[in-house]
Amino acid sequence: MSLGDQLLQYLFTGITIGAIYGMVALGFNIIYSATGIINLAQGEFVMLGGMMMVYLTAIIKLPMVVSFFLSILIVTAIGAAFERAAIHPLKSPSVITLIIITVAASILFKGGAMFAWGKHTVSLSPFSGEEPISVLGATILPQTLWILGIMAATVALLILFFGFTLTGKAMRACAANRTAASLVGINVKTMVLLSFALSAGIGATAGIIITPIALMNYDRGTMLAVKGFSVAVLGGLGSNVGAVVAGFIIGIMESLGAGFISSGYKDAIALVVLLLVLFLKPSGLLGSRERAEFKKF
Amino acid sequence: MGRKNILSLLILAGVILALPLGLGNSYYLNVLVFVGIYSLITIGLSLLMGYTGQISLGHAAFFGLGAYTSGVLSTKFGVSPWLALLAGIFVTGGIAFLIAAPALKLKGHYLAMATLAFGYIVFIVFNQASSLTGGPSGFGQIPRFRLGNFLLRSDVHYYYLVWTLVIVVLLVSLNIIHSRVGRALRSIHEGELTANIMGVNTAKYKIQVFVLSAVYASLAGSLYAHFITFLNPTPFGFHFSIVLVAMVAVGGMASVWGAMIGAALLTILPEYLRAFQDYDILIYGSILLLIMMFLPQGLFAGILRLIKKER
């Protein structure tokens, strides 16, 4: 393989993993916008999605399509239940309390997954075929196309939801100003519930589509959450376009870093980017400075 | 620092002296050594979280930096364990200082994520810098401490060493809490802007308390390294950072005593939960979640308040 082919191959890998990071970041954004909470259990939704899909297809032996939507539905319900059980009852909690609660929830989800499905790593067969498609000297797995397609569909649905439905607009109003939203009659508490359900669903989708390529394990959530958060911050917390763009940037940086520098330090790349962004420009690449003024950095 | 605290310290010292006489079994002493080591970290973390209101999800990294600096210097370069411990404090304190200045400009969730990212990076370095750290499988044969010609070899020796240091650290911390600095730290927790306007240099104090808590963690790490005599990266990962925060939260954030009690509870409890093996993670999660939801001031402050309400 020539250097150019190699570069192209790393680029494809980076785009694949970047799409997943972008989707995790979207989940962070949705909850953050509605509540101001960073849900540290976000990665667990991704893990649960992947594990649930494997369970439904391999153990219960449901058809692929049914399992896909059922897994998303179940994890969405888990996200909603989490909000009702642990976030909803809190009366004016401090930020430290909220952080510890979402961390505790992520430990519980992780422990629950280990309890239910064990510690071993599971695999899932790709949605269609395993024959790599060769493009300009490099190869793409058909699953990569599924990932990009489903990510594009998710983003499109989100744009439609936030732009053209009453509920979506109400959620945006909450993001802009919670007090004002409740004054015009929006039920803010319901919007918070919805935001947890929605981001659990998106997380689960990401988990399902990445499992055929990256496998899944009860322990994967934390790292995915940290990467997703790095992406969300790089893109500008709350900016969905930023999340998608930054996802690809970090995905590609990571795969180039793993290929040309050191695979052992691959996981550190997103973290170093996160620290640099937090230290130098916490509003991120696409987050507006004006909006950042209102955030509590 | 108040008559109550002096009395508590004296009682603690008495209990520490007396305990080994009652406990013939060295297994319990071994557990108590760990309680002491973890208490050193949680006392610092309670200064940072409880008093100053700044969160850290990366303190296991400082514990690890102390342990590895101490372990590597004494094992591979023949440095005496005491000097290695001091070197650990300087290395860890220095790194904490470099991180603190930019990180503590951040608040809440952002600070949490920055410290988490820092902790992860350090953990990755422990795993990858295998020429020094032995990588994931670690390295052993770390020398134990000596006092003159006397080699500290049994659990009892380490028990007294560790708990003496706990008392020293407690004394220092209580003095800080009950001084001008302590009031400044609490004013940051109550409202940083207000504190600033009142003339408190909040940035300086936040950095100082962060570095101090890292130094305590480093001290604990060195004690750990020269007690266990073997190091691998696992005890210094994200999970342990969470356990540390859990200890502080369970005991009661705004009290160094609470932090010690939390450390004791969450060290001893798992010993009794051995039957659950891997599932102790579920128990940790549940305890943490329930306490944060219903007793956000911690177990002891919460129970005290409940008792007062009953009256």
C-alpha cells in the first residue's frame, strides 16, 4: 500500500469512528441544552444499545430490524426511567450533586449490564455483507456506509424535530431560556424527561451500529462518554452542527495518530484535545462567544 | 482549631494506639492500613470539594503519580524510599500546579471533565511508558521503608507509620480550615464572585488547595507503593477516582472527619461484601446514588439533621 492509500484508509476509519463520536456528542448536547446537566452516563446508553441488540438478535433470536428498533425503544425507556427516578425528584441540586448522581447512574448501568450479560466482549454480524468495497486503493466495510447513512438519517430527523414540530420547538425554547419557556406555558419538566429519552435513544442507535465493527463490552461506556464529551466541547457545547463536524475531526485525528504515531496513545488524543479546548477556548469551534457568556464554564 | 477538634484528635490517637492490641489478626490491621492510606487522600479531597466546592474526578492520578515516582525511583535508581516519597510529592505537586492554573478557571461540569481527562491521560501513560512503569503488568520488588537500621516489614509497623501521618495531615488540615485561609476557601464555595469582591484572591486559594490535596494523594501513593511493594496501573484508574469521590460524599463533604469515616466505610464494607465479588460495583453505585439523592450533605450530617428534626 502506498502512503496515499494508507492515508485514505486511515481517513475512512476516522470518519467511521468519528460518526459515532458525533452521535454521542449529540446526546450530550440535547440533555445539556434542556437542563444544563452534563450526563456522564451518556456512554452507558451507547453500551446498553449495543449489548441489548446483541442480546435480542443472538439470544432471543429476533430478526435484525425488529431488534434494532426494540433495542432503541428499550434504552430510550431506560433513559426516561433514569430521569424520573434520579433527576426529577431533586430539589435545586448543586452541580457536584448532579455530577455524582450521573456518575453513580453510569456505575449502576455498567454493573447492571455486567450482571445481565457477563463480562465477555460480544460481537454482532454486520447489517449487510462483510465483503469490503474497494475505493481508490483503500477499502470500506459495508457497515461504514450503514453507520454514515444512519447518522445522516438521525441528524435529519433531529433537524425536522427541532425545526418543525411543536415539541421540538418547545425543547429549543427551554434550551434558550428555561424561565421564559415556563412563563409561556411550556412544561419544562416534561421537556427534561424528553431530552433524557431522546439522547438515550440516539446513544443506543450509535451503540447498535458500531458494534459490528468495534465489538461491545459492559465496560466500554466511560471511554465513549469521554470521547463524546471531548467532541461536544470541541464543537461547542449545545451546537449540533459543531458536534457532527468535531466528531469527524477527532475521529480522523485519532485514526491518523494510531496509524502514524502510536496506537497505544490513541485514546489520549481526544483527551488532550479536550483539555486544550477547555483551557484555551471553552466555547469550542462553533459555539458562539455570545451564547457562551451565559454558560457556566 | 476548637476544643472539640482537639478532643476528637486525642480520642482518635488513643484509638489508633489501642487498636492493634485488640486486633490480634493481621488481616484487620492490613485493612486498617488501607483505611489510613485512603483517608490521607479523602482528607485532601474534602478540603477541595467540601470546603472549596471544586470537584475533581482525577485524584487517582495524583495517588498514582506519587506511587509510581516513589516506586520507580527507589526500585530502578536505588533512591532511598524516604527521598523517593519526597520526590513524589514534588513531582505530583508540580504537575498539579501546572494543571490547576488553567483547570480551576473552569467550573462545575467543565472542571469535572477536565480533571477526568487529566486522570485518564495519566492512566494511559502508566500503561504505555512500559520502560519505566512495566506497562499493564507493572513491576515489583519495591523496597520498604527503613527507620535507621530498622526495616518496617510487618503490617503493624506500617499501621503506626500510616496513622501517624494521618494525624499529622489532620492537624495541618484542621489548622488550615480554622484559619483565615479556611474562611477564604469556604467563601469561594458560598459564592466566588462575592468572595472576589470582598478581596479574597479566589484563584490563588483554589490553586493552593488543589495542589495541597494532590500532595496528600501523592504521600498516600508513596506509602501504598512501599507497603504493597508492587505496582500496576489498575488501582489508579477512573474507577478509583470515583471511589474516592464516593468516600468523601458518603462521609459528608464538608468535614475532614466525615471524609475519614467515608474512607473507612467504603474500604471495610467491600471486605464484608466479598461474597458479591464483581458486583460490589452495583453496591457502590446504589450507595452513591441514594446518598446523593436523599442526603446530599453526606451520611453523618444527614443523620444528625434527621435526629435534630425528630426532637
